[in-house]
Amino acid sequence: MRIDSVVAESLRQDPSLVKGGAQAPGPSFGEQLKAKLLEADQLQQEADKAMMDGAAKGAVNIHETMIKLEEADISLRMLVKFRNKALEAYHEVMRMQF
């Protein structure tokens, strides 16, 4: 089987693979970042509320509270890793010599 036929078949099935092809504009990087930040903030607020409710009402649904805390912790760790990678990329670009 020749590569040309595979490429032609792929382009026939998905014309947006052609360089400069008409692609539906998706959300920008900034919009996606803002959405993820807001999502992480929302998870942190829900975890805080669950902790306050647990402190006020006693140990009712403690497993749900722990799940909310873990979700908030995971989202925060993901954002910190993202920030570290972005800083690393920034420093790498700054070290480049043109």
C-alpha cells in the first residue's frame, strides 16, 4: 500500500487536515485557561463549604466531604503543575539566543 493513497484517503475523510483549511474556530488558549481556573476555584469553594457544613452539623456524609476535598486538591495540583510547565517554557524561551 502506498503512502499517497493513505494520505489522499485521510484528506478525503477530513478536509480540515489540509494546511490552511477551513477549521471551526475553537476557544482560545486564554479562554480555556480562564475556564479551568474558574473550575478549580469553584471546586475549592465547594470543598470549603463542605468542611464548614461538616464542622457545624457534625460528621454527616463525611465521605462526600472527603471526595470534594480530594477533587479540589487534584485540581489545584494540576494548576500548579501547569504553572510550573509554563514558567519552564518561558525561561527556556528567554535563554534562547537569536
